[in-house]
Amino acid sequence: MKRLVTILIFLAFYNFTYSQWIPYYLPHQGLASAIEFFNINRGVTTGHTFGVFNERLYFTTNSGVNWILSFYPAEIRALPALQFVDSLLVYSGGAENLYKVGKKSYSNYFLKLPDFIKCNLYSFGIDGSVEGYKGVFLKSTNGGSNWVKIGDFDTTIGYIMDIHFFNYNYGLAIIDSSSIGHSRVIKTTNGGINWMTYYVEPLIRLNRMEFINSNIGFICGDVSDSNMLISLYGVIYKTTNGGLNWNKKSFPYTASITDLCFFNANNGIAIGNTNIETYGFTLGTKIFKTTDGGENWDSVTFIIGVIPSIIKSIKSTGTAFAAGYYYDNFLGIGNITTFKTTNFGVNWIIHYLNYDIHIAGLSLVDSSNFFMSGGTINQQAMIFKSTNGGTIFVKNQNSNIPNSYWLYQNYPNPFNSTTRIKFDCKSYGFVKLEVCDIQGKIISTLIEKSLPSGSYEVLFDASNLSTGIYFYTLHTSNFSDSKVMVYIK
């Protein structure tokens, strides 16, 4: 269901200072792709327009409040790979446009992919055009303000998907051919000027990479059929000799392993998705956990209806944070969905943000400061910032335990743009707070989770709605009440 309401939800457990995801809009329509921060102030984001793919590169020196357009070579298509090597040296990889003369043609493989897989490929700048692009590698020595092109790739190589550098010279990358689905690993020892190729196996599409050290690393993706039309199963490959050889772990009933991260040498998390068109299963995110350095992976949870995009961890802690989107069979991209663990993947907290965009990038600066980047067609690219570790909470008004359940009249009412809805919970339990229009159609679910006893407040933003009468309803296991609110633009 397409949501039309923007909701900002806050929480303060008694004397706790509350925060929220803060959206920032970039001055181009399309996607904010990769995002990386060296520290809380200095960061870089890549992105591109859709239709005609053209790159946009920005940097910030004030923690994402302002983003400044960088100077970079012309004809860059998209840059999904990005990494700070030190405070000033930044590398990025992707593809550049070739603009072949004549009518653009597309590979049959791409055209037959499920829509949600195409959506993910669009986020990399891939549209399945034949010989329309080739790989590119960029370097900045001033924190992302200026970029130059390093090395050169032939026209049979289409996209650098991800990179991992250990120092100025030594790094690896995942690169895909321009026909899509023939991924390989490439390695440089001179800062991207020259690359050597390591073939993993045929008919694979690789998504991301993660290295523990210069020898031990992992890549993930999926294996396809001989026609490159169907993802047969997800895969994770492990190397113990810097990419020269790879050992495969297969994930039956998982269409692809989208991304993976490690907390330390032993503990890691992988996220993948089921494919309803291939297996007839419910579409959703599968989360896997390893405690023995990737030798074995156990399925720990399944999130129904969510397409996973990306996951990052805070090293030497038990915290990992992932993002995706709720997939609507009719409308495609739905609410941003985030899932977080603080105990090495044993338990997960899931939240939904009322923005219908694709999240393509994450940067976890520390346990509090998280950044997400994303966007979609015909909308401005967006950066989201959280100063409370990506948590979305409802504001708990005080420490007094209410002796009953109660739903208060919103204030102000009538209202223009925003209004506050308060309610009391007598005891711990499941709570749902919904907003409906005058026909009874649910506009949005503001809360759908278990809450401790207390008094709560939600800020409701209706700026995208039409003037009119709306209803909000509070449901618990033994209480239900509705009230009327009037929105006047």
C-alpha cells in the first residue's frame, strides 16, 4: 500500500534524551547511492539520476547538514562502491557511460528479471543495456572535494560493485561484465592503476565483499541457471589467501545473499532474500549468523515482505544495522525497513519508516551516529541521519504508571500539517495506532509494537494529505478507542 503520510515518531524512556531520523534532500532527482564517513563530520556520498544515468558526487564537513557538489570527471554513470582509506584519501568505483550511437538494446537476461531485482540493479546504475558502459575507478586526495580517474577498463567490463582497500596501494573489488551475471574479483597493488583478475566460478552475480584482513575475506551473491535468467540459490565465498582461491557455501531456498558483515574474525551476519517467482515462497528477508568465521551459517530470523539492501556492523561490538524496503506487489517499493541487533545477531529490532524509497547506502560512524542514503525515480535523492543508533521510538512522557488505557484528543485540532496524538498504556503489551480517512481506509499505521506501561506521544505529519476529516484509533488486547481530527491546509 502506498503511504501518503510522513510520520515522525519519538521516544524518551523517562529521562532519556530522544532523537529521530532526520531527512536531508540532495539537489538531484534519483538516488543517493553509497555513503561513507571518516568521522562524525567528514563524509562523502555518491548518487545518480535515473533514465539517463549520470553520477552526482557530494561531500560534507559538518555531519551531513550541508552537502557540497564535488568536482569529478564527465560521463561518470554511477558509483556504488566507496571507501575512505584515511581522512583525505577516498576511493570509489562504478561505471562510466559510453553513449553508443544508435538505438539502445537490452539483454534478454535483464528484461526477464523480477521487478524487485531490477530495482536493486537500477540502484547500481545497471539497466541491462548492451555495451552502454564500462568500469571506472576514481580517487580523491582531499576528502571527496575533487576526483580523478585512475587506470582504465576495457568495454567488456561493466561495473565495479564493491571495493575493499587495506592501504593506499593494496585493495580488491568485485566487478561485473557489461552483460551482467559474470562477476569476478579484481586486485590492485598500485592504487588502482593496474588490476589482476581472479575468476571465482561462471554464472554468478556478486553483490558485496567483506575482508577480515588481507588474507581472509568473503564475497556474496547468487548462482544462476545456464541462461542467466533465474537465480538458483544464494552463495557466500570465502578466501584465506587474498582472493586467489575461494570456497563456496550455498544457501538453498534463498534467491541471493545481498550483503554480509563481520563483528570480528568469528562472528558475522549475512542477509538474503527469498524469491516468490522462483520458489513460490513468501517474499522476505532471511538473516543468517556465523560464529566460526564463515564455515557454517545458521538461519536466525525471517522478515516477511521485506527486500534487503545492505548491512553494516560496528567492529568489535555486537551491533549490526541493516536496511531494505517493504515490497508491494502492485506498487513496488514501500516503507523503508530497518533491522538492528546489539547481541551479535541473536535478536533483532525491526522498524518501518514512512518513506517509500530504496536505501542503497549505510555508514555507522559509532554506536549513536548512523547515516542512510537512498532515493527513487522522480524524487529527490535523500540522506537520513540518526543520532540514537537508528532507533525509532515513541516519546514516553513521564515515569508515572497510568492506571488505565486512554486515548486523548489530538492537539492542535483542527491542525495544519502536524498534530500530536497522546495515549496511556496501563501495562506492557501490544499496541496499534492507526489513521484512517473518512471512508475507513487505513492511511497509515503509526505504531504496531509492544510497549511498556506509560504515557506516549506521537507527532503526526499530514502535509501530503488533502484537507478533510480523519480518524485515529488505538488498539490493545483489551482496549479500543477512536477519535476524529480535522486537517486544514
